[in-house]
Amino acid sequence: MPGGRLTQPERQQIALGLADGLAYAEIARRLERPTSTITREVMRNGGPTGYRADLAHRATERRAHRSRQTTPRGTQTPPQAHGRDAEAVREYEEIFTTVLMQSGMPKMMARVMACVCLTDTGSLTAAELVQQLQVSPASVSKAIAFLESQDMIRRERDENRRDRYVVDADVWYQSMMASARATAHIVEIARQGVGVLGSDTPAGTRLENIARFLDYVSESTARAAAQAREILHTKAEPATDSTA
């Protein structure tokens, strides 16, 4: 498979492949490129529905230009734990961040969430986030405040009395429950609208349909989150002589 950066004609082929509904693997096969190369290219440049070959090519040129300007000669990426490929980790973090942004999360909040999620400890201090993301403390503080309000990150104190921001299995459960509560609130407001607009009017009927649909979704989300938490947190009992 050829190495090096993607060319503009290759990016145009990617765009045509996406328009035709081809899978990343098929596009990669036609270009004789690794599937991971196509996945990274698409996810960092708008995703499968927003990918534009010309914009992607210009964005890559801008990133390369900034890298030449800001990276001193001889600078090396610090070694990764467990023998990981530092460049592959960096590119994956970009993909993860992009996916979070496509789900509706603001950019800085997505960067902080991805950064914490990809640590082995599952936690970072504000100072560590500032250092790793190369952003201001104010930007990190704002992002943390947003993520805490969505129950996606929790705060705890370490042995040095520093705040650490943690992502673990329970945080995802709490986030899903917060989403279910927010949806339930929309249901409540929609049903108030039915009373205001009249249940026998087109607008009232529309609001009632919204309320019924979201009520089902809210209850299903809360029930599924609770079941998943119970199953995944249940430790397997040690086998006895009779059951081994």
C-alpha cells in the first residue's frame, strides 16, 4: 500500500465513494490505502455526510503549515505508555473528538472529554489538561463546568488535595440518567402545550405525539441504563468445586 499523504485526486475519490454509499473499507481498497487512513481522513474533515474533498485538502495544507511553524526542529513526541504509537494515539484522539462534536458537544468540551477518556487513569487535573491540550486555564475551566453540568465528568480530590476530573463507568450511567431526565422535562412542557393549544387542534395533536414519543424514549433510556449498570457492575461469583 502506498504511503505518504493523500493527494487531492484521492480525496475526490473518497468524496465520490461516500456519495455512492461505499464503506470505508471499500474506498480504501480502491485507493490501495489502509482503511484506518480513510477513516481518519473522513472523521477529521466533516464526517461521512459533511466531507468535501477541496475543503479537506486545504485543511490538511493548513495543518501542515502550522506544524512547520510551531514545531521546533528536533522536537519529538514524548514516549507513550505500553509501547503505543504516539502518532496513532494523537490521530485517534482527533477522530474521537470529532465524533463527540458531531453528537452536538462544543469543540473545547469535546477535546477535554476525549483527553480524559483516553488516559489510563481515567482522570486528569486542570493543570494536566492545560498542558496536554495547550489551551488556557479559562478554556479548561469552562469546558469542565459544562461537562459537570451534563454529569459527564465528576470531580474528586487526590492525596495532594488537587481536584481531579474523572470519567468512569458510573459517570456514563449518570450522564444517561441526566439525559433521560432532560427528555422527561420536554415531555412535561409538551403536554402543557397541549392544554394551551387544545388537544383537538393540529398543533395540540403534534405536541401530544411529541410527548408520547419522548416519554417512551425517556423511560426506555432510564430503564436500559439501570439494567446495564446492574449487569456490568455485577462481579462474577468464584466457581466452587460443585460448579467448576
